[in-house]
Amino acid sequence: MIFSRSRKEQFHRQLAAVDLGSNSFHMIVARASDRALQVQDRLREMVRLGAGLDEAGNLDEAAQQRALACLERFGQRLQSLRDREVRVVGTNTLRAARNAAEFLQQAESALGQSVEIISGIEEARLIYLGVAHSLAEEGQRRMVIDIGGGSTEVIIGERFEPLLLESLYMGCVSMSREFFPDGEITQVRLRSAEMAAQLELEGFAHRCHQLGWEQTVGASGTAKALAKVVQAQGWCNEGITAKAMKQLRKALLDAGHIDQISLKGLNEERRPVFVGGFAIMWALFQSLDIKQMLVSDGALREGLLYDMLGRYQHEDVREKSVELLQKRYQIDLEHSLQVEKTALALLDQVSESWQLDKSRHQQLLGWAARLHEIGLAIAHAGYHKHGGYLLEHSDLPGFSVQEQQVLANLVRTHRRKPDSQTFNDLPKSVQEIATKLTILLRLAVKLQRSRLHDALPDLKLKAKPRQLKLIFPSEWLKQHDLTRADLEREISHLQLLDYELKIESQ
């Protein structure tokens, strides 16, 4: 789940990105060299995962089986790639499904890769990154619109930097299910769908107009499908125009039913969700006064590849997110750095015994150390709980939902009596790892509690499966009574996590 800081000589390699969307699953494989990507393979399957959400919010068996069959096929293509050369992300449906955790266990087994669930805002950031890299840079401010199966992302940015990000809870699958469940298209139904979309856009549209933009770009399936149809009909020559949208609206109403739509360029796989996607796009054109929209080949999966490339080149946006939080909440940088150094030194000593991968977990432990006092911005009393809340509910560019949950839990449990139940909300595959990282962070905080930042003694930390032994040089503990008392209290605290801590002098 956590990528390592790799060397630049590792850039010449294959990278793969898999997008588990609410309507379609996509995979792209590319060869990465310096800052360039050469696409080698693309796979796409219409899975309609979002259509499998029942009234209780659970994925039904049929949708799960469609998805798993697709992932098994994708997994065969990924067998030659190493784990850290692949990123797999789930979007709106997997964010919303109540039984997502159970499904993800099967999905990861079928694919042979771990799956990250990303927030709507992170999805928007990655979409913009993919689009920005696929278009010629002409210096203008652009708006990017991506209508997916379960959500719609709207972004305004310049060059490769987003200025405004939004993820709206409406997509071509959900809109089609709500307003056109039996396929019938009437003026009342279409207008109701368009009004529902405009209501979603009401507050955001004003912010967009205030910021302004010169170019509008559509990305992904709905935009591509609409552009293909209106161009095939001869209603416009490039992209999508407002005039072409009016002509398409009339054609849909004349058809009266999705089965009766007879339009050149309309793919049969797209037919069931075409009207729902149109209604959202119509609302966007009306609310944002769009006259013409270009269509981009790049989207979320391309953004994933470029984000991975940035991580390899030490341009990890997660580092920027952590730095911005430190500045925003006025964290004591000197103290957090000392805690981080201590925590990573402890990790170095136990990684082999505890089967922790330093290259995969040192970043997460380091970020938690740098942010462990973020909750002081709210109040000193219970600041670890405040910190956990802030990290869990903030928009953190670059972080997946799982990464954010683990980070929040590390900060929440870094002091006072730890609650072992805290980790139950995490995926089972990372619960034990999170517990071990929490213990290392707790020890680092205690060893740096004086804030004097004097050099620590040459201490040793030895680990067994559920045991730690912290060994200090002779006489040091006698000269540091407060530290000794703090560590002795920690013995009982770690018992709550079913770990044994021993303190010794040599």
C-alpha cells in the first residue's frame, strides 16, 4: 500500500494502473522513462459495478462475479510486474458499498494486487493530472469534467496544478437507475434528471464562475461517448458543442426509450447509461454556460501512472500534503523531526524480526511522527483524538482512503491508553502492521518527551513476535527517572495491545 522512495536508475520499467470504476474497469500498462510514458497495453471491460448496488447499499452477487471475472483476466496481464509497479484504485461504488471490505478481499485475490480506495477529491486530482499530461500546454486555465458511473469530478487548473477540485455525487449509472429505470425517456423524466444534476451543481457553479477558465475538457467514458455520437451525426466536427447537445436532447426525446435510440456512434455497451450521462452533461453545459468542450484521451488511469512516476522521482505529492499540514497547524517542526528520527531508528532495529518492510513502511511512520501533535491546534486535552479526527477527515492529496485511515489511527493511539478496537476498522491485512507502527511511534514520543533534543544513548531494541526488549546503557535510566517512569507505565499500556515490553540496562 505504501510506495518506497526508489532511486532514479529504476525509472526504466513498466508501470501499470487499474481503475475500478462504477461503470467500467480499465487497465493501462506503460513503459516509464524519465518523465515520459509509452503506453504498451490497454484493457477495458464494462462491468457496471454501480448497477449492482441494492437498496441496502450492498453489492449484489451478480455484480461481484462480473467484477471478479474481469479482475482475474487483468491479473494475468499483471503477473510479470512487481507489486510496487502497479497501482489499483477503487472509486465511488467501492467508497459507497457497505460490503466493500468483503468484496475487496476477493478482488485482491483475483487480481493478485492490493486495492486502494481513493476519495472523490483525490480522484479529481488524479483525473486532472492525467488530462493535463495528455494535452498540449498552451498556458490557459482549463476546466476538466469527468462523468463517471457514480460520481462526477470537476476541476479547474493551470498547467499541472489544480486550483479547484470537486467531486459530485452523481454519475451516469446512478442517474440512469434513478430516473430511467425501465428505459423510458419522457420530457418529465429527462427534465427531472437535469434539474437533479443542476441542484448538485448549484453552489459549485458559482465558485467556478468566480475563478474563471478559458478551455473546457471532457474526460472518460461519458464525454467520449457523447462526442462520438454528435460527431457521427454530423452535428459538430470536434469535441461537443452546446448546439450539438440541443440536437441530441431532441433525438433522445423523439426516441422515447433507450432501446429505440438510433444514433450513429452509440456503442451498445454504453446504451443503458447513455441518457443518464447525457442529463448530467446537459446540466453542466447549462449551469456553467459551456459553449464547446474538447475531449481528452487522458483520465484517471493516466493520472495514476504520472503520480507513480512522481513518487519514483522523489516528487511525492503526499510529502507536500504533510508539509502543508505542518504549516497550517503550526506544528513544532524541530520536535516532530526528532520524534521521526527516533521512530525510524527503532524501525530499523526491528524490521526484520517483526517482518516490516522498511522501504514500504518508513514513510507512513515518518508522516505520523511529523503530524503526531497536529491536534494541539484544537486543544491540549485529548489532542491525540483531535489529531486522529483531523487526519481522517481532511482532504490529503496523494493519500488513499486506507493510507489516511492508518495515518489517523497512528496519531490517535500514540499516547494514553491505546484501544485495540481502534484498528478494527482497518483492512485486516494492515491491522497488525498498524499496531506495530503505533508501538514504535509511542516509544519514540516517550523517548523525546523532554523536548530537550539531547542525543539519545546508544539504546537497542530487540523484537520477538509479540515482545519488545528496550536495552539502555548502564546507569542511563538511573539518571533519567522521568523517562524510566514513563516507559514503565508503557509496559501496562502495551499489554492492552497484547504486546509485552521489557526495559533493561546493560
